[in-house]
Amino acid sequence: MERRRRDLHAAWLQWAAVRPSAAAVLALVAALVGGVVSVVAADRTGLIGGRSETVFISGSGAALPVEREIEAPSTARPLLGNGFDPAEIFSRRSRGVVTVYAYFDGRPPAQHAAQGSGFLVSREGYVLTSAHVVTTAGEGEGIPDAADRVFVAFRDGDRIPATVVGWDVYDDVGVLKVDSAAHAIEPVPLGDSAGVVVGEPVAALGSPFGNENSLAVGVVSATRRSIDSLTSEYTVANAIQTDAPITHGNSGGPLFDARGRVIGINAQIRSESGQAEGVGFAIPINAAKRSFAQLVRNGRVAYAYVGINAEDLTPTIARRFGYRVERGAVIASVVPDSPGARAGLRGGNENRRLNGVEFRYGGDVVVRIGQQAVGSADDLVRVVSERLAPGQVVHFTVFRKGERLVMPVRLGERPRRPKLDR
């Protein structure tokens, strides 16, 4: 049995790629007050509605089919044994981890290079990394551009060119491809991030500060975190939090579980000092699988869009304001002419305060989308962004003034910039 629930190896894990043009440190504070979370994230995640240096932080189109989560066609197998053995993980997996070098010719700032990490996921030479390592995503408001030249370096020091296949600015995922005949290809196996539990040991491989083939270890501190994306104005709804300090150059590298399966792509850190200490986050590998499938198949990604801003309904709020249900996502506002508006969903009409937190009262309470239960605004985000596709018709079960309604909503495609209706 895996050593998930046994004594854990409490150590530090490192990551993050910084483009040399990185500017000032931004401090972002994620505060949860008394269980009442005003989820502004919901207006940035595809409900209403992306470079970068590795930073420290304190579109329309044809409807695409729902993508099945793919499994990398790798012959690698999970490691055997009951213990967490970082040395074995490094020995068996490091040949599938690469250092990524991206060059941006003739563009500001004065230095035009980025260095990050990545990992091979197929015998055909596909590599997963972070979008902000190999594109200008997050640098401005325009359409992101790919780096002019990209190279990957293997554990043996050999460096070969790579092609940018595509990128997902919403979940900060980039896909590269190398010539499988140019170097031996040893893909790493992908795990299931839905099964990750708090406290399990993890190992990160990558190239912090350009120091190739580096290993760091730690534990999972939390799961299902909503965090700001580095590459878009939306949020990542299901990030894996670690206790690790993240350093320049690990961005895009793999986060392994105890059996040597990738469960996340190391992505960013929240730090008040701008130094390596802070709270680290990884993009869940299940989200990266979805991005990979769409990018390889279609050359782009498409996320479903409703056009609503939601807040958490908690038992305290429900009792105080007389809601019939104790949990759900209360619609605070609806974007005009959005899929939600056309379906007849209603937002709140009155601001109230409870336990020091402002709450938008009077909107529909979403409790189910299709067959998926919704117990919070984050749940609503996860269902729409991870399980649904543009063009689908899905039924929202809501409570409106105590009455249960089932409302069909034809989903749109997430616009690149979120539209807000306050």
C-alpha cells in the first residue's frame, strides 16, 4: 500500500521559471473569512467571463467536443514498493525530465530568453511545460506569441530544438514537440490528480536557477485551491498546494507522487518577500491532460462559459437569510447577453452583511449542474471548466425564492477577457 497516509517526508521542494525581465514582486493574499467566501474567482474562471517570467505573486470559435482525459502512451510503469524513495524516483524518472530554453528575438525587454523545465509524455516526442515559459502569455493584453526558438536539454547534457505545438493560457500549460529520432525518448507516466490527498509526499524534478537535473521533496499541503493564473485574467480552480519554496527555473517541471507518477506541473509561488519561501502551487495533471488532448488534436483549447459571478452559500448564511438549502453557489450577477442570461438565470439584487462579510442576496442558488452536485462557487467553476464544453446544453438545478427549478443552459466559449457585471 502506498505510503500516503503514513509518516511523511517533510522537506522542501523547489521550482518556477523566471524570464529575465521579471519585475517587482506582487503580494497576493487569499483570505477565507468565517467560511463565507465571496468568490470573485468565479468571475475570472470561465463562469463570466493570459509569459512571463516566473513571477512571485503574494475567444470565440466553433464548439469543440468534450475531450476524454488522455493517458500518455508511455511504457513507464509506477514504481514498486511501499515507501517514498526520492532517490529511486530520480533514478527512474530524470531521463524524462528536460530543461527548456526559450528565446524571444527582437522583443522587449532587453533580454529575450526564458529558462524553465518540462517532461516527456510520449514516445512521439511531446513535452509538457508551462505556457509562460515558452510564450509571451501574461506579458500584456495582446494575443500571446510563441518563442522564436525553443530548445530542450536532457539529463546527459545533449540539447535539441523543439517546436511549440500550442498553449493553454487559462491553465498555463504549454506543449512542445521534439524529433524522437534526435535523442532517446523516455516518457514519464502521468497519474491522476483527482486522487491526490493532503499530506502525501511529493518529489519535484527540474532546473532551479538553471541547475539542471535537480531534485527536491515535500508534501501536498492542500488540494482544490483556486489561484490566480499567471497567464490570463481567470483563475485556476483546482491547483495543488505544496509546502515548498519555489525557485527560478523549475516552472513547467513535474511534481511526482511516491510511485513516480506525475500529478502536477509546478507553476508558481505566493511570497510576501519575493524570496523562495512561500506557498507553492502546481497545475493538476488532469487539467494538463485535457489541455494536451485539445492542443494536439485541434491546435487550441476551448473552455465552457456561462457568464455568471457566484458566491458560496454556507449553513450560517442559509439560516440567517432563510434559504431552503444549506450549500450551493449563489449567483451574485449575470453578464448581459451571456449564456446564463439567455437561459434566464438570475443574479442578486441586494447587498447584505453577515459576520463582517458582504453577501449578494436574492440570486438563484445553483445546487446541481447535470448530474454533478454543486456545494460552492468553486464547485460550479470546476464543473463548468473541467467537465463541460462549449455548445453543450446542460441543465442547472437552482432554487429561486424557495422553488426548485431545472433550467437548460446552452454553454458558450470562454472569452479571452472576462466580462464583469457588478
